[in-house]
Amino acid sequence: MSREVEGRGELAVVLLSGGLDSAVTLAWMRAQGFRPTAISFDYGQRHRIELDAAARVASSLGVVEHRVVEIDLRAFGGSALTDEIAVPKDRDLAGRDGGTIPITYVPARNTVFLSLALSFAESRGARHLAIGVNVLDYSGYPDCRPEYVECFERLANLATREGALAAAQGRRHFELHAPLARLSKAEIVRLGTELEVDLGLTTSCYDPAPDGVPCRRCDSCLLRARGFAEAGVRDPRVE
């Protein structure tokens, strides 16, 4: 059942991939009283099935608008998600090298996404943006760290008309929310459950079958499975 967007809260642009983290972030922003607008990206990703999940989540949670933006990061490649490179499977995530960045990293992806979301937000008069990055249970991407979020927020206020006008008045205009940044995957699952997110609508696989069935072996699948197991919650995506 879809939820209506109620109230007179401030408008917020939420990055929505269709995965667990972005869905919980969207629900969290709603719970904080924001009126969310969702933005998703069709960027040539091999797991494009996630866009179907994003549409389901947006409809279920309720958004002012759900915009899907097409960009082709396959033009650059350099990632197993946008190039003819095999997705790593069955990695030991518990013992992974903290200094290693896996080949599923898409060069500057979050910077590209947030820049477009920032443009969308400024065009809509929205001061708030939100992203579901996480630094505890993740694959090791540098653009998921809290210091990255802080730096992008400074950039947003430095490089925009609205940010410059606010700064001239001694104010900060844009705020970038990353509510899951320091939560474990189990804590994210529990939060999603508390916020009554239908987690069965989400997908978390880098290399799904054509019908969307997850591979169960990539980093994203393994992290999701561990999160649900540690939270003591059954994953509705698992038969």
C-alpha cells in the first residue's frame, strides 16, 4: 500500500537506488518530517533491476516526485558494475583489507550522483539532501565515509547560487543527511523494521539474474545476509 506525502515539512531530495540502505534513508527522512523527493540513476549499471525496486520503494513509502535520471557511466567503465569485468564473489568480508577498494567501486559515482541531486534540489528550492552511505558494513568505497559527506556539504554551500546568497547572510543553506553513516547493517535492518519499511521491495545484488534473483555471493548480497542474520530478522527477499 502506498503512503501519501503529508504535512508541511521541508522538501528534501533523497538518493534512492532501490537498495536496503537508500530505502531506510527515505523512510527516516519521512519520519523526521521532511517531504521527500526521490532521485534514481540509470547509469548503465549491470544491476539495472534496482530501478524497478526504487520505483516500488518510492510508491510504497510515498514521495512528492520520483525522478529517474539517465547518465551513461559505461562511457568511462573502470568498474565491474559498468564494464566487462567480473563481479567478485564469496569474498571474506570479515577479514577484508581496509586499504583495498574493490573493483565494484564506480569511479566518483557518489560525487556524480550528489552533484546532479544538488542541481535538482536547487531547481526545486530544496535545502536538504539525503544519501544512504554507510561506513561500517560496506565494501570499502571512499565516497561512503562521513568525511566525504562533510566535504560535499561544504562544496554544496560553496558552489551554488543559494549557498553563496546564504553565506553572505552568515547562514548555511544546504544540508546533506547521511543518517546511516555509522550504523551496522544489522542496525539498519532493525531501523527499517521500526520504520515499517517493506524490505522485501528492496534489492541488494550487484550481479542478479535477468529476472532479478540475487546471486547471494557478491559483497552486497553477503553484507545484506549478515545484516539480517545479526538483526534476528528474516529477509523477505529470501525464499
